[in-house]
Amino acid sequence: MSAQKLEAAAQAMVADGKGILAIDESSPTIKKRFDTIKTECTEENRRAYRELLITCAGLEEFVSGMILFDETIRQSTSDGVPFPELMKNKGIMPGIKVDKGAKDLAGHPGEKVTEGLDGLRDRLAEYRELGAPFAKWRAVITIGDGIPSLGCIEANAHGLARYAALCQEAGLVPMVEPEVLLDGNHSIERCFEVTEATLRALFSSLHQQRVLLEGTILKASMVLSGKNAPSRAGVEAVAEQTIACLKRSVPAALPGVVFLSGGQAPQEATAHLNAMNAITGDLPWKLSFSYSRALQEPALNTWAGSAANGKSAQDALHHRAQLNSAASLGKYSEAMEKQAA
Ligand code: 13P
């Protein structure tokens, strides 16, 4: 695919008022989510739940794309329409998670490196055939005593850059996700430091691997206090620190940054995104969302494994997506939480 096509696809992913819905939970992760609603994690239940999300009427107004898992991109609606085809007909891009998960990094206790480069060229060609215009790869960086190490940050940056180059070769927009985990009792300043180091290493590796930034999307974690920090930074501080960190480390050529929610409550994730977009109108990149939990949680709890709750679950998803769309434009307010979808 030409550079122009990659650039156009990347820009469409972050079109005004739009973000990404991540539904790419691996089988062990979706099992954890189903456990919380006491629902058996069978292939049919996974399919039925994803069908509910994908067929939610009007979602395309707020969502430019969805990230699917390998199993999901091959599944169809109950009346036989393949998910990627249905999404395309609605104007939603069917993205695909292509990493093989974060594994222990040898010689680095407590740290992980993401695997999945072997055979990736062939897998990307197949996903392209299945209709995917973009792909996602997630690396995780843990903050703790003496970590992250340079070895961990660089190994993950290298993996992300190799994956991104292969994506562009195959004509897919790479969504590069270096997630700095929320776990821990660290301060927001420590999260800033680690996020900056991680992003600087990532963009240096992307440059080395000749990745076209105009055809790339960054999926970033926000700069936050650790989940168990004694006092946690408020919404304004999170917005200011996250933007300051991105300005230092993310080149202006990138069309957009979409955030993961990473364990934030749905309303918290929306408020943070809104505050960032409300601060200033002169950022070089769009700032939007690519949440999984913070978009799905109300819908998952409403569905609770029962087809009878399908419509109410879709209403809950629609409402959350609408609020985050408003937040991507800096137009969200808490009062909107109470309005019906
Ligand atoms: P969360 O928004 O639940 O952190 O998930 C993000 C993600 O990477 C899924 O693609």
C-alpha cells in the first residue's frame, strides 16, 4: 500500500469525534471478564457477546474502528455475516491484535517482553485478506523497585518497531501500544519519568526501523499516580502531565494518540480524556480513546450473559461511546452521565 493510503487510514482512525473500541481480549482475559458476571467462557458466549458489541446501532458515529482478537475476526453473526464484513458495511474498521502476549523477560525479574514477531509477515498477509486495515501490538512496562530497566524498555521498543515496519510493508496501519502499568504505589512524577523514557525509546526504534510516522497511531497510557499511591493526582494534573509528557516525546508527524484505560473506572477515563482536549486546541496530534474496559464495563455488567439484556447492554455501550466521543472534542461534562443514550 502506498504511503498516502496508510496516512489516510491512520487519519480516519482519529477522525473528529471518533475513537476506537478495543474488543481484542485474549481467551484468558475474556474469561476473567466473564467470571465477573458468572458467565461461562464458551466460544458461543464469546461470539454472542462480541456480536452484541459489533451490531450496536449508531456506534459508528463515535467509533472509527474496533480491535478484534484472532478468534473474533473469523467469527460471524448468528445469521452468518462475517464480523469484518458487517463492520465494514457500518463504516467501522476491523482492526486486529497481532502480538502473542507479554512473556517473562530473561534475566529481568518482574519484567516482560512481548512476543509474536516469528511468522508475523505471513499472519499480517492473512489478516489483510480478512479485511483488517490496522493492527495492534501491546508491550507492558512495569514500575517497581529498580524497574523498569533499560533492557526491558529497549527490548519492547525494538519489538514494537519491528512489528510496525512489518505492518506497513503489508499495508496495515500499526497501532503501537507501550503500556506503562497502573499497578503500584508510585507517584505521578515517577509515571511521567517512565512514560517519557518509554516513548523516547519507542520513537527512536521506530525511526531506526524506517517506520512512517504519518501512517502510525500511538496507543498510550495516561500519566497517572499508581493505583495504590497514598494520594492520587486529580483530573487536571493527569491531563497536564500527560500532555507535557507527550509533547516531550511524541513527534508532531504522528496523526493521533489514542489512550488505553488500563484499569481506570469508566467515568474517570472519560474525564481525563476530556480534560486533555479541553486544555488546548493547538496540539499537533488528535487525542482520543481506544478503551476496552472503560467502554465495555457497563455493557458487560448489563448483559450479564443473558440474550434478554442485549438491547440494554447496547444502550449502555452507546452511551459510554457517546460520552467518550464528546471527551475527544473536549465537550464532555459530568451532567451528561445521567442523560439517556
Ligand atoms: P483497557 O482499556 O481495558 O486497558 O484495554 C486496552 C487494550 O489495550 C485493549 O486493546
